[in-house]
Amino acid sequence: MKSVKFSVASSLKKSFCVIMVFMASLVAFGQQPFEGKIVYTTNTTSRGLYKMFSDIQGTHEEVVYVTNKKFIMFNVATQNINFIDLEANAWYIACPAIQMMQKGTISDLIETTEKNLNKGGQLRKLRQFNTIVEPEGLVDGYHAIKYSIDTSYTPEGASYIVTSFIEDVCLKDFLSPELLKPYSYFYGIPYYEHTSEIKQDCPAPLLKSVRYQTRVMKSMERMTPDASVFTVPSDMKEVSQRDFVKAYNKYMKGLNKTREKNGTSVEYTVPEDIWDF
């Protein structure tokens, strides 16, 4: 995950090292991992620095298509596509609106992440913050675990404390075993429902920052996704991380100004073709 450095996913990345400790509990998978389409409804409320830097507010959708070898997700608020393709040994972060993407290999992602996770017994230090329970019965026909993270830390050189609380229901059978590791190293634990709260407290009023986000599954459809969903358009230009972030931030700054002017933070519904802008 450390090799996929991108500002939009900052909240996920801050919790990544913590939630990776749950990987051991996801070893046993069922015989029929999910294949199809899932739509999530996400509601975000921010103030302070979180609102200043992201300007993502209100309700929007995420759509996910998944097979045994591929996973792709489009987030309406961030205008981002995150794509893992085991067959091509590749991960992608793309913004169709600017026709740009950054790309890396899954093998490098796994190697880098495991090296970071094994430094200094980091996983052992984080276990004290974790709680796992087995829900009674199945969740949408799948075996699942419910886990929570409750932790706080002081960023290096800072005078404030960041407190994080995350609670998830994870479907054990959601992904194939082959896809689980790169997915987890790219995003964190596969989620069914996701609630997270991040707070920053310090003497300066401007830095009293809070983000509260809920993510709930809206629909879950078993199907075989069309190959076009997992086909990167030929006009999508591959650029460096630096160039991508620069162009993306400029685009989002303009988009967020338009959203604010129109009285809304984000569009709500995912387009029919996630690559079509």
C-alpha cells in the first residue's frame, strides 16, 4: 500500500497498517467467491483541514465490479477508478475526466508492502487496538467477520492527536484467494459495510478537524461483468505519479468550485460506463 501514494485515499491509507493485521483471519475462504456488481452509498461530513483539503461532502456512490482475477471501483466523489488486474500483473489509478492514469505492478506492490509491514514488529504493536467478532448467521449468504479499530497517535512533530475508529463487516467469501492479497495491499480489508471516524485535536481552531464517513451497500448483483468494464481505453495516457497528482488536483479543484457554486458537493449516481467522460 505504501507504494500507492495518492492523496485522495488518505483516510484509507492512515488505517491501512492497522487493518492489515486482520489478514490472518481471512485465510479460510468458501468455494464460491463473489462475481458481479456492487453499489455502495457513501456519506461524508468533514470540517477543518479535512474539508479544506478534500472538499468532499454529502452523499455519493461507489460502484464495484469483481471477478476471480479482476477488481475495479469507481468513486463518484473523487472521480477515481482503482483497478487491479491479476492477469496483467498490474494495478491502476485513473481519472477518466482527464484521461490520465498511473500504473504499477502487483508483484512490486506485494514486495514493498510486506517489507514495510515486517519492519520493527509493526503488526505486533497494532494488535492491541483490534477487536474481532463472528456475526450470528450469514451476511448476504456469506460467512463474515465484524471487526473494529480504536486507536490514537501523535503525528511526528505535531502538537495534536489523531484518533481513529473504524468498524467493518467483512465478507470472508467476497474475493477469490488469488485476489485477496493484492486487494488488501492496495485498499485494506474487503468491506461490506464501513463506518469510520477520524478526529484531529490541537490548540489552533483551524486544525480542529473531523471527518465522519459511512458506507453502506446499496445493491449486490451476481453477474459476469462485461469485458469492456476491465478494458482501459486506448486514449488513457499513462503518466508518472507526480504528473498524475498534479493534473488530478488541478481538475478536482475546478470541479469542487463548480460543485460549491451549484450548491452540491458531489454528483450522486455512478455513470453507466465508468470510463465514459
